[in-house]
Amino acid sequence: MMRRLVYVVFLTATWATTGARAQDIVTLPGTEPLTWTEKLDVKLMDGAERYMDRKIDESIETRREFWNRDFSSPEAYEKSVEPNRRRFMKYIGMVDERASVKMERMGDVNDPSVVAETDTYRVEQVRWSVFEGIWGEGLLLQPKDIPIGHVVAIPDADQTPEQIVGLAEGVPAESQFARILAENGFQVIVPVLLDRTARWSGDFISSKGSEPSPHFTNQTHREWIHRMAFVMGRHVIGYEVAKVQAAIDWMQQSAGGEVKVGVAGYGEGGLIGFYAAAVDPRIDATLVSGYFKSRQRTWEEPLYRSVWALLHEFGDAEIASLVAPRGLIVEYSEEPKVDGPPSGPGNTAAPGRLETPPLENVQAEFDRIDTLVQPGFQAKFLVHGDDMGPVGPASPEALGGFARLLGVESTLASGSPPPSDRRELFDPDARQKRQVEELEQHVQWLIPNSDQVRNRFCRELHPGIDKLFGENQASRWAGAPEAEIYPPEKFARESGPLRDYFWEEVLGKFHDAALPPNPRSRKIYDREKWIGYDVVLDVFPDLIAWGILAVPKDLKPGEKRPVVVVQHGNEGLPEHLLDTDPENPAYGAYQGAGSDLADRGFIVFSPHNLYRDGKRFRMLTRKAQLMKATLYSFILPQHEQILNWLATLPFVDAERIGFYGLSFGGETAVHVPPILEGYSFSICSADFNDWTRKVATCHDRYSFIFHGEWEVFYFNMGSTFSHAEMAYLMIPRPFMVERGHHDTVSDDSWVAFEYSKVRWMYDQLGLADRTAIEYHNGGHTMQKQGTFDFIHKHLDWPKPE
């Protein structure tokens, strides 16, 4: 179930100073007057978007630092780009080892394996092994004479193999490039891709005690697999590239050795073929039709085009440089028209459109290859119409150039009629369903074992975790005397590499130097026991941090008090945590927790996080992921600046700053304090979870897979960090979970399962008194009972009488 904290309440006092002159504004001592009249949440988002847009604009130049090309020989070049190729393969999810390939003919009495036959070639329906449980499937066009070449021909996602072979309507005869190649003597394999319908994007799931019921979405098959695969470090692109590679494995196997191989594709097939050529040096020639262009606005395209860190290191020109020195044909064709996701149940699919760019866009990106690869080092051609318009797909010029790159001097003439399909009961929908279900099952198979994958990952980076899961645990299993407690301080010191990986590789880190905070403030509250101020700090150019600081009135001169940072949830605002009116919608979730803590004498800071105005922050995430970043790439430096600034206040004890967040604020509690050691404890309310299952499973109603929060899918998080592994980074600092039995974010069993790992780790280190979980008989709320006791205990502040 998705987390819902959607409010439209604005506290009048927050804007009471709008339009006031600087000299009339009451400020926090040591700050300048805050005179802005805009809504601060909007201003913060505006700045974050400008910052991200600038990063994307600059990426064409900044990505050069990741490359060190050596043009002294083709062999030296391949070696020099190999690190880039390995990273590219990781980002498109190519981490699984392919199975030994075998090709199987498919058919029965009504659907014979030989689908069609002409005087020069025959068409067979086939499948070939890729991974355990995953098969490529499509058509094999086998010449009756010795093939003059070998090609994998890839249709667009919304085309069937039959259409580009001429067995079915839908593609003009002149664009049936698989058929044209076969007529001219090439052996051709035509794989089917996942399409852009949503017929099987869902599952039959059950609520508690009920029979399973259909729970389907309007996510295309490509987005459906993308979501679950992305969090497990896989990608629908990577799966389909692997299918192309496995087809090449078979071509070479059947030919008895290495043969010249080409890949030609249109639309989504152009993407898959292009990426396959970038990762597989066995591909000698590549034809990309209806795909190649500047990728700077990929965030506007369908979600399944989103590749982690793509623009950080790669545009199409950079990917073309991975194809070099092998040949490349780019054909400027009309792209498949996609105008948003299909209509359907739930309306949970991410927005995204595809449309044909102007030739100038394609030409500029094609020309940019020469700024990366020495002219003449790679045979490459851009094909377009005489009128500078689109051609093809598979125009004679493009196909002829492609054949020449494979050493075949031919015009690839086509005058033969298309073959006739002999099958009587063939159902392409059944084939599509198999392809969707195979990938779905492969990802779902990864989830139950992901705990062990994460354990191995953590043990590789953290000696303390390795010892606790290794020698220490083994001795206890053997009934030996209790093992010596691993020093918690040593454990904390050894957490550095794991913490760095979490920030750099999972959440994404901006390496810009922080600006001076330049604090501005204005008084917005005057309560019985405390005064509240809007506070704005500079972080990076255009990026600010904003929150409300509540300062107790009974501070004594020279006194330093602890601080509780309280964090709102999805669509929240800082004032929601300070609201004391039960009639306001926000009160039900937060219960005035920030105000109550300030009444108890704590300094309270309630920062604003970016998860507001759903479409905007989700699109910001789309942009960020392309630059190897997430929302937390913004949130973490904001909190760094907040912590640094709080430490400068004369009445703040910088050693006693704790964190308490609800819902998306609870997500912040397991993402930010584990990295920023300035937080002395963290409390995760209404969020803590078996996160991998929560995000990636398609077999339970709680899963995000069924909802519209497409920004929560972090690349490869399921294989590196779930909430328990994040909480390990808090050690030896205290960590707590608050859970309502009736909170529909999750099930108690999921929360208990994940927390048991945290408790186990704290116990092994002799820190049982520093962690806790509180269940209450409520819902998605801050209950303020055990959590307040935890706060008083670990900030060493007396509870009220």
C-alpha cells in the first residue's frame, strides 16, 4: 500500500509577514531578515529543478572525465574503453551470466515449426535459452544455401517478428527488413520484445483472509518489468540485450566458430541493437533506425527508458564510441509515436512520450561522435531523406550500407512476394504473455534470496559485519562459550566504506562545495513556551534548505539544549508538525509532535523535504536518476547544512541532535542519519519495512509496484541495502522503529522480519539498550509514547512531571 500524507493546509502565520519590510521582520539573532514573498516550498522546488537542469546541461562536458580513449590500435582502444563498457553493462542491468545456448524449434500439428518457406529460405518459430527460466523467442529465417552473413533483426516493441518478415500486416513491404535480408542470403534471427500494452501488467493478489483477486495496472509491460527489475539491479533493456547476445552465441555455435554478425533494429529495437553493439564486440555492424538522438531530455520519455547514471557518463555519442571501431549506420526515421501510457486500471503508470526529433538534433549528436572518436577510426554514416526528412525504416541506402559493413557488396534488392504463414492457430499474444511472465518470475525469484545477497555485499565492505556473520555466529551455533563482543566503536569506524557506497552508488552524491549558509529568518510563531522562525539556508547555487526552528522561551544564558529534527511525510510542510489543531487534516498523522517536543523544552527544527507536488518531485527524480542521483542527493546536503548551522547556534548542544520522521519522513530516517553522523539517534515512524519486498514484489497489495510512486525505485538497492542494512550504519547510535498495527503501509510481519535483523546486530555488539521497536494499536501516525521516552532517554533530557 502506498503512503498517503496529502494535505493542502497552509498555516496562516507562516505567511503573515508576506510583503513586510526587512526592518519590520523579527529575526532569530545572528540571521538576516527573510523577506521573500513566495511560498517557500515552491521556491525550494524551483531552485532544485534549476540546479538539476544545469547538471544535465553540463553533463555533455563533465562526462568526459570518465573516459580515457587510446587510439593507438583497435586493441588498445577496446582495452581503454572496457571500464566504461563494464559500467554501462551494470547500469543496464547486465549482471547475470548467460546459460549455455540451445535453440529449440517450436510447433505442433496445427502450428508447425516451419512457419513459411520460399525458394531461398525458410521461416521457423524458435526459442533460445538466455538465463535460467528465460528464453528469447521469435523467428529464424534460414537460407537454403550457405548464409552470406548473420543478422539479428529487432522490430520495435509494438511490432511483431511476423510483421517485419511479411507474415502479418502492419509494416510496409519496403520496411520488412528481416525479410529483405533473408531474401538476399542472410541468416536472420528476429526476437520479440516486450510491447507497450498493459494486458499482463499485474497479478492476482489477496487482502487478508480474502480470495486472490485481479490487481492490474496501466503500466506497459516494459514499465511493469522495469520497476521491479530496476530495484534489483536489472533492467528490461539488459534482459533484451542478453537475448540478442544469446542469439549471437547460437549463430556462432551453429557456424562452428566466429562469424561476422550484424544487428539491425527499429524504434525500441534500435535501442536494443545499439546497446547490444556497445557491450558486445562480436557485433561487426549496427543499423539503428528511429532511435538515435540527443538523450538530454530522456526524462520526458517512458519510464522504461530510464537508465541509472546514463547522462552522468553516456549520451548516444558516447555509446557510439563503445561501438567503435566497428561500423555504425544511423537512419533518421520516424520514431514510434507514444503519447503517454495506455489507459487502464489504477492509472499508476509514469508519464512519458516518444516523438520524432528534428534532423538537427540527430545530426548534432551524430557529429559529436567525431569529438570523442578520431575521424576515420570508425566507419559510420547518417542516412536521411534528400529533403532532410525521415526515411525508412530500413531504406535501401541504410540496408545497403549495413550490408557493406558486413563485407557484402549488394543493393539488397527485394522483388519477391512475402511468404505465407502456414500456422492455423498461432497466437502472438500467448508468446507475449510468456515473455512478460518469464522476466517477472526471474525478478521475483531474486527477492527471497536478496537477504543473502545483501549479507555478502555488506561482508565484503565491512570487516565487523563479516566477523559477526562469520566466526562469531559459527561459534555460537557450535555451542561454544559466548563469543567476545565486537567493539562497537570499531564497528562504527569500519562502516565508512559501506556508508560511502550507500551515498555514492545507491542514493547518489553531488560533489559541489557547499555555500556559506547565509541564514535568513522571520518570526512566525509566538506560543506560550516557545518562539518559531522560518529559516532559510543556502546549500548549492539555486538549492536552499528551509525549515521552522522552535526555540524555547526559558533558555538560560549560556545554556545549550538538545535538538529534535522532526520530518514531515509525503506532500507535507514543516508547519504540519507544529500544528496543534485536531480539526486540521495534518494533525491526525503528526499529532502535533513538533509542538509537543518544544513544549517539553527541546529545541525543534522541522525541515522541508522535496517530496511535495507529486508530479514535480517525481519528475525531478527522473532527471536526477539519469545523472546518478536521487531526491536524497538534494536532501542529504540540505541536512548537512542544517546540522552545521544548528551547531553554530549558541544555545544548541551539537552532540545531542536527534531525528524523528513519519512516512516519507520515516524513509528519511533510514536514509539520512545513517549517513550523517551528526545525528545522535534516528526514529523511523510509519515506514520501516522489508523494503526490497515492499518495492519489488508483485504478489502483495502492499507493494509500490501497484501504485503511482515511481520515484521510490532506487537502482540496485534490493541487492545492496534494505532498511536493516541502512540501520546498521547507525551503530553505535540509537535507532528506533514506531509501527501502528493498522498502518496500511505494510504488514506487522514484514516490519518485524526486517527489524529482527537490526535487533540481532545491536545485540551482538552489546547495544541492546540502544534500539527499540514500539507497536501501537493505531495507524499511520506519530503516537508520541515510546518514541518520546526514547528521545528523552537518548538526549538526556528530563521528562515532564
